[in-house]
Amino acid sequence: MANIYNALDFGLDPSNTASGNQVALQDAVTQAQQNFGGQIVIPSFGSYSISGTVTITADITTAIHIVGSSGSALFVKNDASDLFSITNTNAGDGVFFEDIHVRYSGTFSNVAAFRFARCRNGRLHRVTMEDCPLGAVFSDCQQCSVSECRSLYGAQNNSTLITIDTAGFGGTSQTRIYACDFEVGTTATGCAGLSVTQSSDLSVDDSLFAGFANAITIAAASAQSVVRSLFRGISCQTTSTAVTVKLK
């Protein structure tokens, strides 16, 4: 059985400072990594103010599973930085987020709730992304998924919910997005649902994109940059463009 860590035991607390909660969650992640993976439980009472970035790096033998208990654990992010940065986890069982709610409080740009780079088996399940400048970014990743997730946007303009791209390390492949409910409120403008610049074997199924200025944008650098993409059971209710496909 995988090790189980209660984040409260490391100092995570709704009454803690934003920087203190970042240290506590980072300590829990570090402990799990040192013990070859495990489950980090975030009790779902109150909200956790948090600043700075929690990093997960290097390969692990067993998955790291960060999960809210008894509902969705709410993190309120109050500064211009990524919340979770996951890099170079190409072996093992990957990093898995479940029943997590991330809300950015303030207007920021180019920072992500979840940033995966050069990862395998990165997964988001029943995750809520609220007013995130960037929701989830997958760069040069393989076999990642976004399932039963949702968005809430009302205060963050010109944001992009899901980004699939490359930074020149082999590209992103075999990403699956399914059973998601992505919506933007009427007060948020210029938002994009899914942006793809490099991908192979992308599958998007049974999902809603509502209220975005651009629901799905495929902007490939060449005819070979985005290949074998399947969209099935998609509903796009946009303020401007449902699907854009263009070659640069």
C-alpha cells in the first residue's frame, strides 16, 4: 500500500499564512518523493491561502496523488506564480491531482495552476480551476489526462484554460480530455478554452466549452505539428469562435 500523508501534519492550515501553507505543502510533497511516492491528503474544510510554487521534480517509482478529502480542497492563490510545477517525471506512475479547487485572487498573467513539463501520466480529475490565468499547461508530456474537471471564470480576462504545446523536448502526445464542464461567466472577456500548438494523438470527448471567446484553437507551426486529433461529443457555446484551425 502506498504511503499516506495528511498535509495538516506538515503545517497546512486554513489559519496559516500563504507562505506558511506553501512550505507545509512542499514539505509533504518532498516527504512523499523521498519515500518513492504516496498519497497526500488535503482535508476539505475552509480554504487554504497559498503563495509561491509547490514543485514536484524527477522520476518517482510510485505515483504522487494529491487529493482533497470529503469534497474539493480549496487553495486561494494570491500572487503571480504557478501553484504546482511538475517537471521531469517521465518514469513511474506520474502525478495525480484529484478533488482540488484552485482560485486565483487578483489579476495576473502567464502563470498556471498546474504546469506539467516533460512529464508522463500527469492527471487532473475532478479539479476546479477558478479565475486562473492559465489553468493547466502540458509541455512535452505523454499520456496525460484531464477528466471530470470544470472551470469558473468571472474576474480573470484573457486567460487560457488548457494549453498543449512544446518547448522543444520532443512534443506532447496522447493527451486525453473528457467529461469536462468548462464555462466562463459573462464578466470575463477574451478567454480561450483549449489552445494547441503542438500535439499528437489528442482526444477530447464529451465536454462543454461555454462562454469562451475562442473555445478551441489549433495553431500549428506546420502541418506536422498537430496530428491525429479526435474531437467527439463536444459542445461549444462561445462569444466569438467555436473552433479555429490555422497553420503559421
